[in-house]
Amino acid sequence: MTAVRQLKWLIPTLLGILYFGLAPALSQLDYGFMPKGGKSLLLEVLGSPLDEKELRKVIEARRSEAEWRETLAARAKTLSEREQRTLAAYLAFNMPMQDPKGTAEKAGKPAELYAALPRDGRELAWNECQICHSLFTSHLTQDRGVQAWLNMFQSPFHRGIKMTAQEREEFARYSAINMPMKIDDVPRDLRF
Ligand code: HEC
């Protein structure tokens, strides 16, 4: 076999090793290392099994952040100060829940109803920002306020991101409260 022919095999083999070795390692990562978003925190506060009536009350309520904090104060004691702020911001901004497709109305089980709730900042960042670049430099290590996060969506390369105005606002609020993260808290594989 000539050197050229050997090379012909070498490259696909190396790519194969890279793909089957590295890809599963990366895909096993999830957003568990990131500070929890409002949707996850709500589940923690309501506890399981989920009470459908109670969840419907939350979905239909209109309260300010301060009012949500007051309402949940007794039950949110196990949450840190930052988590309480994250949860209150999520609820104040996303509730009463808009349900144009009637998903929440049709939901049969409490778990289905919960699933219909709007995605929180952590879910949005994990799913919507890594398509084009790493999350580490664009989000996890950025120190910005709500308005600066909203401005980010105005740059030419971000205008096309498929996130509704409400999702952008939720993302901005979550990020202003919870970012930047400590580098040591970010998995090594994501520090690029
Ligand atoms: C459609 C592709 C795309 C998506 C999706 C995307 N970005 Fe970007 N982003 C870019 C490009 C292109 C740049 C500029 C080049 C670079 O720095 O890589 C950039 C740069 C940035 C920068 C540095 C410049 C600036 O605007 O301040 C930040 C911060 C950033 N992105 C945050 C985010 C966040 C947060 C999300 C998710 C909500 C996101 N990006 C989703 C394409 C994208």
C-alpha cells in the first residue's frame, strides 16, 4: 500500500474515532451545572406530586415580582436569595400564561400542564445559543444587566434567532441575575 492510499483510510478512521469517541461525551452533558431557571424552581417549590389546581392558580395569576416573593415566601425558604429572585422574575413576567394553542387548557395530567409552561432562561440559553458558538464566552462568563442582554439580540447576527419577545425578556432576566458563573463551576469540556 502506498503512503497516499494509507492516508485515504487514515483520515476517515480518525474522524470516526473522533465522532464516536467525542460526540457521545459531549452529548452527555446537560445544563445541570447551570443555576436553575424559574420553571425548575417552581417545580421544587410546588413539590411532588404536582397539585393541578395549585399549578393552574399559578398560571392564571398576575403579580409583580415583589408580590410573587411574598406569596411564595413560606414555601421558598429552601431556595437561595438568588433562586428566589429568579423564580419571582420568571413568574412575574410569564404569568398569567399566554396559551394561544390551548395546550395548557387541554392538558390532562399535571405533568402535561407543567410541560406547557414557558421555557426558562436556562433552557433557552442551553438550546438556543450553542448552535452558532460556545456558551462559555457568549453567556456563562458575561456580566450584563437586563438591558445589555436585550441589546445583544439587536446585533445583525442575532436578529434572526427564533425566540419570541417574551422568551428574549425571560432569557435577559435569568441571565442578569445568574451570570457570570464561576469558571470552576463550568464543566471543563465546555470551557472554550
Ligand atoms: C444564528 C447564529 C447565532 C446564534 C443562534 C447566537 N449567536 Fe451569538 N453570535 C453570533 C455571531 C456570528 C457572533 C459574532 C462572531 C463571534 O463572536 O463568534 C456572535 C457573538 C455573540 C456575542 C459577542 C458579541 C455581542 O453581541 O456582544 C455574544 C455576547 C453572543 N453572541 C451571545 C449569544 C447568546 C446569549 C445567544 C443565545 C440567546 C446567541 N449569541 C445565539 C451568532 C449567533
